[in-house]
Amino acid sequence: MQPCILIADDHSIIRIGLKIFMQVNLGYKDVHEVSTCNNLMKELIKKKYTHLILDIILSDGNTLEVIPNIRRVYPELNIMIFSNAIGIPLIAIIQGVVALLGYLIFGVPQPVFWFAVTCFCAMLPIIGAAAVYVPMGVYLIAAGHTWQGIAILIYGFVVVGASDNIFRMLLAKKIGDVHPLITVFGVIVGVNLFGFIGLIFGPLLISMFILLLKIYSNEYLVKKREVKVIKTGPAKVKP
């Protein structure tokens, strides 16, 4: 029995692209898609699904608010949530705001410009916002603004760096955690394929690939083991 899959996402390129990929490459024929929470609930009432793939933000609301009701009414439904599309840029903006406060406090020239640069660099894996405040601190020290440079370096490593971990942990409880390797490989692949927008859609595509592997494993590998156990039957115990 093939899975019956419902995709809920308000980005048509992601929603339709994922549907086509599942139908053409994986052979899943019973794949449907919706773009709003309202249509999501209507579709669940209309048809019995085995898998639900959700983005956490739809055009008319937050899907996290309806998930408890969905789980209560459809306990057998496999629900998978992906959040990279907003998780990565949201954390980057938060880091940018924290860094902007430091730029204003320590009198960095053109703080709004460096805020924008910090937001961009915060989406980069491994180095993140340090790609901005480390060279900035070194430059200020070299230019004779020693106390400003040292203050920026300390503020960057202690406050900006800590904000990434703190807000990522808080957001993980709301929108799901994103493994660092997903971000690293996703950004590398995404930037090569899509350019700048690949910073967001690269990790998203990697997450979608992992979700598809989970669906395949659940529908084929696990069921094959179950069939094998049933055919073999319980072992007979000799008296």
C-alpha cells in the first residue's frame, strides 16, 4: 500500500516541486498539497492521509497551533515539520539586531550598513557573524581606536556569539532544531545551485531529502522486516 501524502506550504515553488519530485522520482501517486491552515483542515476531513509534511507558517496562520488538534483527531498520522525556510534567516536577523546594539554603543561608523552585513554573514555556516565583528575589531585596533576594537571583539564573542546559541535553543522548542551539518551542506549545495537565495533553500532541500528518506524507510524497509517476521513466525521452543 502506497503512502497518501499531504504537503502544506504557502510557497508554491516548494509545495509543487516537492509533489512533482515524489510523483516522478519516488513513484508516490497519491500526493496532495494545500497552502493554508483552513484548506489543511478541510483536506484532512475529506481524505485519510498517512503522512503530513508541514511548514510551520502558512498564509493564514501558524500550523503549530493546529498540530495538537490534528494529533488528537488523527493519532495514526505521521506528521513531519520543516522550518529551515524561516529558522535560518530569523536567527540571522536576531544576531544582526544584537550586533547593531553593540555597533551603536561603541560608536561604529555606519551601524545600519554593518547590521545588514552581519545579518547576511550570520547565515553562513561555521564562521557566521564573526566574519564581520572580528575584522572590524582588528581594523579599529590597527586604526588607533584600541578600546573600541577590543570592546567590539569582546562584545562579539561573548554577546553576539552567545545570542546565536541561546535563541537557536529557544526557537528549537517552537520550530524544530536544524542540525549544523544540514546547514553546512545545504548552504554549499544551495549557493552553487541557486546563488544567494540558496542560503535559505539549500538547507531546506536537504531537510526535504531527509524527510523523504524517512518516508521511504517507514513504508518499505520497516514493513519488509514486519512481513519477514510474520512469514517466519514465532520460534518454537523445544520442551
